[in-house]
Amino acid sequence: MSCTICAERNFPSLRPSMEEPTSLFATGCGLTGWNIVVINIAGLFVLMALSYYRGETRKLRHIPTVGPTTPILSYIGAFRFIFDASNVIREHIEKVPNSMFKVADVFRWQVVIHDPKLIEEVKMLPDGILSSFDAQNESLQTWYSLGRHIVTNPYHLPIVRTQLTRALPQLVPAVHEEVVDAFDDFIPATDGWTSVKALETMMKIVARASNRIFVGAPLCRDPDYIDLVVQHAVDVVRVGTTLRLVPSVLRPLLNAMISHVPRGVARGMKHLAPVFAARRKCHQEKGDADSEKSLDFLSWLMEVAQGEERTDWHLTSRLLMMNWVAVHTSTMTFTHALYYLAAYPEYLKPLREEVEEVVKRHGWSKVALDEMHRVDSFIKESQRLDPLAVLLVNRVVLKDHVFSDGTLLPKGTFLSVATPKTHLNAQTYEDPLRFDGLRYAKMRERALGQTLCSNPDVGGGSKRKFDMVTTSVDSLAFGLGRHACPGRFFATCELKIMLAHVVVKYDIRLQNEGVRPANRWYATAFP
């Protein structure tokens, strides 16, 4: 499927094109010895799956299950979940509307919560009972896909929460400059409509904009470096998803066979080692008094890193990890929004009017972005209908816990929150299945008007309640509570700059007008 964009109000067309998931393993080896190894591994694989499912089923037999519970059939159902997660979860919610239920994943049962009261309970429970850290490690196999040093020492998180977020007013002009240059490079202006591969192109643009803040210019524009960070982001997802399909005992072996992550770090060092050396030399010569110190994530990492984390290899590895987080999630989010804009071109005019009016007053600044309520609403509405995954707010139960509805979840249970029940809640959202790009902007105006009528001196909370960065039970795209995505403030700025630039400079349409391409599922929703 394609969508078309036209430059200078007549812009090229965006066409998302992702190859269908293919096997990651070589086939047709034809060697007898290899065939024997494969048969033995497959046998071990099946035996471990049977044993694990028997134990898990006994512990969770009191949790309703939609579909078969026998090990082999459950295992088959798990693969359906990977490739059709949205429909599987919606079917379960319809059949078990008032309680938790469990769905088969490849090597575990996954307990799903969709009651808003229980979701609030998940939000409030301490880390000693529900662990977000363990859930992320299990879901993404981060020990392998990112590296143990990153998992055990996430010193980058405080940097994201503090330095990066506080510096956004200073960083927004640079991000805007890079977004403009990247669009000009990847989607040059033409006199007519031009077809563009949306997902692939947006990934490169997001990579450039993000790396303007991660490593600065000119490296953020180096084609080989951008190709590296894009490929690394894809590899991390591919490795993490694939390793979940095999028993834990086989994961180290399979990781060594399929992972390109170490190779990516080595390739990254060729670009980054000279930058590290130059920064260290500058620091030695000028010290902390350096008034020209770079305002970027690389500098913050080098300031905070201790011990072996200061080596070129470890710094490169962590920068590539940051690229995986930023490039993968923001690309998916923006491409979904871009498709909605192409499918509903009537939103171009009100979005364009808002951007032009706000920029006229404030320029391309953080203040301007904060006042782009329609742009914010449009992206958030896209997130509501097409979140990155149908199950979010993942947790692992560290201690047996009884929820307020009387349900006992034993230690070791993997717990998730289903987005359809809350994101499509008719009690919260009018006509919840319909895309309304200005939904949150209108909700904000109504709430703000009611607040000001009742008390003119208040209203700050109402102003932020419906923003993208604000998480709630009804809006889970960035997570929930204290474990919500710490980089969502930067991501939101970047996404709003990109959409604002598109609506001001381009017209956009689908090649098959009015038909938004359907999502494809492979553990997440690919636009």
C-alpha cells in the first residue's frame, strides 16, 4: 500500500513497505549430522515446552482461559498471538469481559488485566511486588539484545529524565533544523506527486533528528552512520523477538548465531571513536569551564560514565541502545499518524492553520510546540487506535499477590494490561472506534472551559491532562505511572516537529485514496 505526499503543498507520496517476516534460519542444509542435531534440539524444545506449560497451567488454573489449555495446542495458539495479537486479545475480552484471563505465549502463560480499577492497582503496587524491570528483560530478551552491562547499570535513565528533558527548550531549534534538512534530503520537492516508502523513509528521518541530539552534527548526517543505527534498531527487535521463541537454555547459542549487535557496535566505534577522542582532548584542555561544550547525549554520557563504562566500546553500545529506543518507537508512532493524515486529508487545513499561527508568534520553539494542541491531539489519537502493542504495562509478579477482586497471582506470573478495553472505552471516548484527530484538543477545551467557569484561578492540570506526555488508565501508549517512558517528553517534541513540518510544507494522500493500509502484526503493530 502507498500514500502520496506532494511537495510545497504538492509533495511526494509516502509508501510504507515492509517485507513480510521471513525465517531467520538457513534451510536446506542437507547434512545428515546437522539434521540429527536439529531433530534433537526440536525434541528438547517440545519436551521443555510441555513441561513448562504443565507447571504454569497448574499454578494459573483458576484464571479463565479462552482457547485450548493443553500444551501443544496452547503452543500453537501462542504463535497465532504473535502474528495476530490484536484480534486474539479482543476475542478474549469479549468472552471474558469482567475478569482477568490468560493467553498463551510461547513459553509462558500471560495474564491479562483490562479492568480500569485493577489497572490502577497495578500502577500503585510497589516494585517489590510487580517488577517492570524483569518484564522488560523477559519481553525483549535484553540480556542478549542489548547486553548485560546496559541491563544491570542503566545509568542513562537519570540522564534522560533530567539533562535531556530540562534541555528541551535549547534543543528544539536544532531538532527542527535537522527535521527540515532530513525531509529535504529524503523527500525532495517535486512538481508532482511522488511515491515514498513511508516506514523506511520515516525511520531514516527519525534517526537523523534523534542523533542531532545524541551525537550532534555532522555525524548525525553521515549516511553510513544513519544506516548503522537504523539497522541496529531493527536487529535488537529481531533478536529479542526471536529468542523468546526458544527455551532459555538455547538462547545463548541462538543469540550467537543470529545477533548482529556486536558487529553493529564494532561498526559504530569506527564513527564514534574519533568523536570520543576529540571530546576527551577538549575536556583535558579546557576542563569544566569549556563554554563551547556540546549540548548532546554523548557529552552527558561521557560525564556520568564510570569505570569500564567510559571505554569506547561501552559508550558506543549505550548510544546504539538509545537509538533503538528512539528510532524504533518514534518511527512506528509517526508512520501510523502519517497514514491517518493521508486517509483523512480534511485535517490538513486545521493542523496547518494552527502551526502557522503558533510559529508566527513563537518561532520553532518549545513554547510553540506546547501550544500546538491540535498537532498533539492528532498524534495521540493515532496512538489511541494504534498503540505500539496490544499489551502494555508489562510486569512480573515477584511475590504472591491477591488483587482487590480476589484473584491470586503467584510469584513468577507475567502480567500485562490490554489496551483495547481502555483505549476503546465508550464511557470515556465518544464513538471510540472512529478516528477523530482533534478529539483530545476538544476534550481539553471542554475541560478547561468547565474548570475556568467553576474557578478562574485553577486549570493547570486540565491544560496538561489530555497531552501526549500525560499517561493514564485511558492512555497507555507511553506506559503508566512511575515506570512510564522517561523519554516521552523528547519523543513528543520530535514527533510534533515532524508532523508540523509535514502539514506546513506538504500535501499528502494515499495511493489508494481513502484506504488506510492494514497493520501487520509480528509481536507489535507494523504500519
